[in-house]
Amino acid sequence: MKFKIPLRDNKKLKVLVNRINADQELFQIWKCANVIAVDRSGISDHGEVHVCIVANAALRIIRLLVKGGVEPSVVAHHGLTSEDAELIVVLAACLHDTGISVHRDHHEKYSLFIAFRKARELLEGVYDEPDLTTMVSETLHAIVAHDAGEKCLTIEAGVLKIADATDMTLGRSRIPFESGKVNIHSVSAQAVDVVNIMKGREKPVCIEIKLSNSAGIFQVDELLRNKLKNSPLTPFVEVTAKIEGEVERRLFDSYTI
């Protein structure tokens, strides 16, 4: 599959996307990460499909934030532009789980070893020094801080953390669970039908989650809430979860201990 995101008029982002799609090594790293995640660890997809979902979500969130008057950290602290912030969140999304190709545990830190070289390769010529080093550093911070327990120090890092959590529909939970096993992790992961990212009524961003069963609230509470509280986006993001229809969908037939 091709890596696709809405470019709009961001010429630097277009160059980055073209380079990503031409990078056979990166696509193989995603495949290796997914082998360790799905085939060897028995958890949900962390490969190129996840990357594409997270990158699109991150781009949507950063654009809504900017439209709502929120200044990206790379603008506030380094004098770059909101378009540069878009490259940071997209590149961080592409590289945030590359460390799983080494090991699932502590993968955020393993990702840094791979992402440092790869980020410089993909941005070479798009930026000159010192901006190249700035862009790579901001990308690495977003990657290491996407761990739920790690504090985000930039708007862009908060965007990646939240975007990663939004990939939770119909079994795509970021919370590890064993496929076929009946527990709160596996049941709740089947209860999320749709995640919409839109302009909020009172805040720049609204994440609307539609559930088929109330068990899905576990995904929202354990995953999205925990990530949001460790990000600087708390004042700018509202989250709503609701069950559609009058009858909840049955998610399993029986449960025994």
C-alpha cells in the first residue's frame, strides 16, 4: 500500500511523502515491527496500516489546533512554521513504532536508534542546518513521548500521543490483548465502531467515539484519557463517547473462569 495523507499546499510535506513511499527500508521496518507485534507477541497491528491511520489523525489534529489559534512548539521556540509542525507530526507517526522491529517492550526508546538516522535521511535537503537538526530533535521527542506514561513537552508530541490512541476501532486497540481471549481488553476492543476527529464546540479539537457496546468505554478511559492527561493538549481537546442505537451489540456468548 502507498502512504497517503492530505498534502494541501505544503510543498515540503509533499517531498517527505514522496521520499517515504520510495523508501523500501522503511516499509520493511514496518513489516518487521508487525511480525513482532502480531505474529510473535499476539497483539494488534503496529505496521503500515497503523502508521497511515496515525499520520492522518495527527495531521488532522495539528491543523485543527492551528486553525483554533494554538501555536505549535516548533513555531514558538524555534521560529519555524505551522507547515514545519505538520512535517514533525507526520514523520514522527511514521517512525514512532519502528523500535518494535527490535522488541515490543520499551519500543519507544528503541525507535530513537532507528529514527535518528532515518529522519535525517528523509529530511536531508528539505532543511539545511541548523533547521535540519531542530526538526529531527523535535521528531525524536514526539516519538519517545508517545508512551502513555511519558510527559510531552511540545504540542507536536501531544498530537502524536493522542493520534496514536485514536486507532482503536473494531479490534485495533493500542492496549495489548490476546486475540480470541474473553477479557475486558478484548471485549472492549470490539466495541468501538468509529472515531471521528473534528472541530470542537468549545475547544479546537473534538474526538468523537461511537460505541456499539458500553464495554468500549474501557478503551476511552484507559487509553485515550491516560494519554491526554500526560500531554499539553488537555486544554484544547474534548472527547465524547456515545452508544448508537437502542440495543447494545452482544460481543461474546459466554464467559467461564
